[in-house]
Amino acid sequence: MSHSVDNAVSAVRTYIEQHRAAFLDDLVDWLRIPSVSAQPEHASDVRCSADWLAAELKETGFPTVEVWPTPGAPAVFAEWPSGDPQAPTVLVYGHHDVQPAAREDGWSSEPFEPVVRENRLYARGAADDKGQVFFHTLGVRAHLAATGRTAPAVNLKLLIEGEEESGSPHFRALVEERAGRLAADAVIVSDTGMWSADTPTVCTGMRGLAECEIRLHGPDQDIHSGSFGGAVPNPATAVARLVSALHDEHARVTVPGFYDGVVELTDRERELFAELPFDERQWLRTAQSYAAHGEAGYTTLERVWARPTAEVNGIGGGYQGPGSKTIVPSSAMVKLSFRLVAGQDPDHVEKAVRAWVTEQVPEGVRCEIVFAPATRPCLTPLDHPALRSVARAMGRAFGAPVRFTREGGSGPAADLQEVLGAPVLFLGISVPSDGWHAPDEKVELDLLLKGAETSAHLWGDLAEHWSHVP
Amino acid sequence: MSHSVDNAVSAVRTYIEQHRAAFLDDLVDWLRIPSVSAQPEHASDVRCSADWLAAELKETGFPTVEVWPTPGAPAVFAEWPSGDPQAPTVLVYGHHDVQPAAREDGWSSEPFEPVVRENRLYARGAADDKGQVFFHTLGVRAHLAATGRTAPAVNLKLLIEGEEESGSPHFRALVEERAGRLAADAVIVSDTGMWSADTPTVCTGMRGLAECEIRLHGPDQDIHSGSFGGAVPNPATAVARLVSALHDEHARVTVPGFYDGVVELTDRERELFAELPFDERQWLRTAQSYAAHGEAGYTTLERVWARPTAEVNGIGGGYQGPGSKTIVPSSAMVKLSFRLVAGQDPDHVEKAVRAWVTEQVPEGVRCEIVFAPATRPCLTPLDHPALRSVARAMGRAFGAPVRFTREGGSGPAADLQEVLGAPVLFLGISVPSDGWHAPDEKVELDLLLKGAETSAHLWGDLAEHWSHVP
């Protein structure tokens, strides 16, 4: 590492150490706002979260900060021009809404009353995604302080949406409508994680997501199972048979057409995956699960990063209270989510699932299927210059070699890739034990600050290696 | 019909006509007591109902009347010895508690303020079961009046419990404790119905019931379906596969050993079922269902009366609220009920189900199974002399041929059969439109009095055809 790089690393680190306490105080304020986009009773909290972030970005120094309304929850946009006509334009994407959370789900403390225990900050949204959005505010200030600049080395834009945890139903339309304002050479998504605290990694792709709820209707009301059971179709049985038929004995999805267009893993990618220090027993502990199980012919990492899946998120019907109730239930439902990989078209998947479900439903049972708006998959080539910059910036922050992964989850980044025609890169510092969508979600404070360091190094590196030829 | 039978029919009918008004006034008094065993706030009403009935039975002439306490609601016991050492002993079973009812559930009048409209008596408990218990008080008095006897021709016992609508939690223990007092040659259950007002029928059996809740545990907490889905077992999928595997393509239960001992329908029984004026479209309307579906090779009536079944009463797991939550759920459960027919042993069925479930559960999923106390099936052979007596007595009352049915539901009568070692016979005059457990429950007054007539004829017929050889 050169002397000037050493100096930069040191200057960034010093700035961040000095501003760490105030940064964390601010983040805790934001985490107190229960911006749960899936629950209508929290709609005003999501709006409040957007306003809070907008004020904070203004405070950070962004000359332009706007709250963009949508038919659902608002997004926050901010812009800070470089002043250099050759500078590339980078759009950072994240979200300020969070998953539902309640103390009784198994949290050790109130999910919206952040607490620090053992250098970890516990709160819903600590890692997914408020913490990872917020480290950029400290990062850009450290970048300016360390370089003596008054504006970032790149034209820096932020788009922080408010409906990611609800499937981003209005995000695509927003991006299309505001495409001019959002125009960028690259998109940096800070809504993912890395391998582990010891193994910094850059993610190169995310899976897409198609979700549906299937509701099956049998008798008009719950009916007596003694008088009628065994002689009429039971919608709870029908929904179970549907779920059961979804996978074959190789754990492959049976829906005809589901795998159409799937981009298969290359040998090189399978090698890179295999080189990662993957410990299946440790992974299972993180998954809090007791066996690995998935599509035959693929490793666990391949299954979660590069293979499409069908998963039951919820199932319900009939009497679920204490004791018993001898009924044939009137209806039953299942919520399914399908993870999609590069090459799969969500519209095609929806059509395939609808056709398959309709064919499975037995006589005397009526079926409703509602699909949520889908998220497309995305994948960035390993040799892309902006991807190299992200890897270098992260390497400086962590002082360790950076490897490459993918992400099994899904995000609306693919819409940005498609509408803006810009490659999507992923910069995340969350680790697998952070408990996304689970009780006791947390972020490691040391890694959160490394995220800020990475952000501080990235803008200069991008400007240096990827500026427009005048 | 012989001249003496004609005389007996006429004498009974005359007595009942003469005492009809007072009988109905008394029944209305009883129906005013809201003896809802499921609702703790009505506990004193259930006790009051027992006391009311005990006083009434004393008034009827029973020399022994006792209110038997249980850890829950009390039962009423009454005994009237014949005086004839050869006379058989008969125990009448019914219940004095009722289902919950409130005007706002859809009643046309207050459920506990009985009213007569168009020769029907509307009140909670009118048919289930106070009306059908009470017709025996008029019946035994008519029997005495018509025969000039001062005691019934049989040793007559009554056991009227107070927790039937709450699943009879203390009934089995009560019967075991009082088995000596309850000893009988036959049990007459008056808590069922008949085919229709035009088609008097005698029920010859009820199905048994085994119920369980199966809970499958996967990850220790709900986990992110993007990060882990497709690579660990999903308990909601596992519960669905379990339910799906419960029936084969012929809708037969697949649990090995489930059908062990099942008493198959005889050709004669199938003929008798087929002779009933069954209209499947009408039956489906009553079932509020849109297709008949059940075990291959059996008619709808055979399926609900004479075949064992496995039914899902409730299923649940994961996120069931509005919108979506992309998780692999931590657990999922299903409530199953198995209707059992004669020859099936609930303990054997429980063992078979436990073994089968345990074998189905995939690696990495933990399983809990809880069975509720079971109800045994009961079935009386068509040629049993006491059953012939019930059919003859009913034939005299209705002046029409009596046919035979079964009951798909389950009741505590089987405990009496098992503990007392006596066959169970069913004498009920309620019709399907009587609205058991529903708003506007009623009893047809003409049929109620036919019930009293049947009771009046039954005791003499039993003594004549079934007395002990001295």
C-alpha cells in the first residue's frame, strides 16, 4: 500500500473515530421510529422516518434533499454534485422502512428502543437497512475531511426508499418517473451483507422475488366434521396438497416453465464459491436450523445464491386456537415466495404459477391468487471497473483481501439497473448473524464504522479509476 | 297391527293429548334456564337446570332422584324400579346443558325466551337436548296410564349430564365411579335425530373421535427466506407434506394400521342406506359445499356414517397477516381429527398416527404430537332385540315404517357402552332443520309428542320381548 493510501486510511479512520459517538446517537434516534411499511398503522411512522432522514442529509451537507411521495410510503432523494465535469455519477440505494417486529416475537429488548450490548446495536432496522444507509453520511464527511474537498469526488446521489420490506410496489414507477434526476453511471446498493467480520466480501448479484397469496374456499362456512367430514373437499387439505406438490423428490420446483431462462453457474463461479471459508455446521447455526436441505446437485451456497426457489412464508386455515374444534374449515391460504435468478422473467413465473395452481385445485374448491409486484434478479460481471473500485475501497477499510459473493435475498436494485441502464454494485457490512427480519436484529458497531470508511474511500477511487474521458 | 296394539296406541295418544299443554308449559320453564356449560358465567344456571330437572323427575314419579356433582357441572340421576325381577334395566342418556346463544347471532327471538310459531317451539335447547330428554317424562306417565301399571315395565334409569356441549370432560370418570348405580342391559340415547318428519328412523351407531395437534419445529426462529430459503427444511412445507400424505389418490387414509379392525358395511346395511330418500344436491346445500368428495367406493351416506376419516380442522404456520413477510417459519401446526367406526380402537389409532407422523417428519424438523382424550365408536347390530323394540315403538307412534340410519358425529354414549358393557340404542325425534348449535334452534311439537309416544310404547315392548329368563 502506498504512502498516500496509508495517509488517506489514517485520516479517514481518525475522522470517523472522532465523530463516532454523535453518529451513533443520531442512528439510535432514527431506529426509534417504527417505520414498518407492511403495517398500515405505521404509515405515519414511515413518513416520519423519511422526514427525519431528509433533515439529517441536509445536515450532512447535501445541497439538494427532497422527500419524494409515492402512492405508498415516501422515498428520500439527495444529490451532491462533484463540480468536476469528468466525475462519474453514483447513485446510492437503500431503504428506510423496516420489517414488522414485536417484543413478544422473542426480542430480548423492545425492537424500537435501541440498546448497545457488547459493541452491538440491537434494534429493528439496525442492519436492514437504516444502519447501512446511515454509514454513508459519516463516510462522505470523512471523505471530505480526509481529502480537504468541499464536495465529493463523484457526483453523489442517494435514493432511500420506504417500501422495500413491502416488496417496493411503487419503486419501479418512481424510478421511471424520476429517471432524469436519478441518472447515474453506477448504482451502489447498501442493503446487503458480507461473508463475516474476518472475510470482507463484495456481493455481485441478488436474486429476484415473486410473491403470492393463494386462498382456497370450500364450504361457505365452517361445517361440522362429524356430519360432513370425509364427504366434501376440505380447503385446508387442498392447500396442503398444493404446497406438497410444489417440489419434487429432488427439491426442484415442479411448476412447468419455472426454470425457463435460468442463467446457470459457470465453472469459475462455482470455484469462487467453493474457495470461500464455508462451514456448513456454522451456517446451520446461523440459520438456527438443524439440517441442510435443498435442490439436488447444488451446494448450500449455490442453493441460496444462484438457484431459484419456492418457499412457504405462511400457511393458515380453520381453527388454530387452544383445544379442538371439529370442523371442516371454510377456507385456507398459503403465502408463497419464489426467489428468481438472472434470466428468469417474473411475469413468466407468475403466469406459470397461476396456471399450475389452477390445475391443482380440486373440484368444489374455489381459488383466488394475488401476486405482489415482483422484484427482478440482477448480476454484475466480476471484471466491471466500478466493482473493482468497491473491492479496493473495502480492502483499505478492512485491511484484508476482499472476496466475491452473491446475495440470496432480493431488492429493487434490479429496477435501477434496468431503468437507468447502470450496473449495480453492492456495498454492505452486515454479517449473517445480524438477524435480518428476525428478533434481536443487530449491527456490529465496528463493522458499521468500517462501512463508513469504505464509503469514504470509494468516491475518490471511483473518480480516479473511472472518470469520463473529457 | 293387532287389536291390543291399536288399543295401546290409542290410550297412549289420548293421555298425551290430555297432558300436552302442561307438558309444554313445563318444558318452556326449563328452556328459560340458560344452562350454557361452555360459559363460566352460566355455571349457576347449569346447576339451576339440574335442580329444576331433579324436581320435575320427582314430580313425574321417579322414587329415586339425585343430583350428582362432578368437578364441572352436575348430572341428574333418576331410577324407577319395575318391581318385576325379570324386567330388563334400561338407562336413558341425555344432557341438560346447551350451546351458547345470543340474540345478535341471528335469532328471530330471544334464545332463552321460548316461543311457539307454526307449531314449532323455538329456544336454545328445544331439540338439543332438553326437549328430547323431557319427552320421556310424559312418555313414562303415558306408559303407566295406558297399562294401568304403577311402575314402569322395565327398571328405568335416567342419566342426564351437564357438560355434553363442553366435550363431557368429567363424564367418563362419573360413569366409572357410579357404574354400579348405572348398571343396565341397554342404554337409550335421546340426543340424536331422525331422517325427516316423513321418514322416522332409528340411529344404530355413532362414530368415535380421536383428535390430535401436530406441531413441527424447524429453525429456532423465523429466518429470512432470501438468505436461507431453499437450503433448510421449512416446517410449513413439512406440515403440508404430512397432510398431503394423509390420504391416497382414492381418499383413503394412508396411516398404516388405521383401518385395522374396521367393521365393514354389510350388503344389507348398504341396501338400507340406499333405500333412504337421499338427495345429494340437497345434502350439499346443507353442507354449504360445492362437490362431494371422499373415499372411493362408498356413497356420501356411507362416507359420513360408516367410514373412518381423517380431517384437517386447522392448519397454521408462519406469517398469516396482511401483505407479505419473506421468512422460513420457525414452526407450523395442524389439528387433525379422526372419526372412528366400530372395530377401531382409539389407542391403536393414536399409536399408528404417532408412528406414521414420526416417520414422515424430515431431517432437521422436530415434532410434537398431543392427543386429546378419545371418544369410542358404537354400533348396535340391526337384529339386536332392544333395537327391534325401539323400532316397533317408534313405528307405533308414527304409524309409518321405521328405517335405520347412523350418525357421523361422536358422543359420550360410547363411554356408557364400554363401562357398563351395555348396547347403545338411539331414540331421537329431531330433524335436520332443527338448527342444533345454530340460531333459531327449534323442535317440531308434533314430533316431540311422537317422541313421548315412542317412549310410552318402548318400555312395555322391551319387557315383553327382552325380559330375563328367570
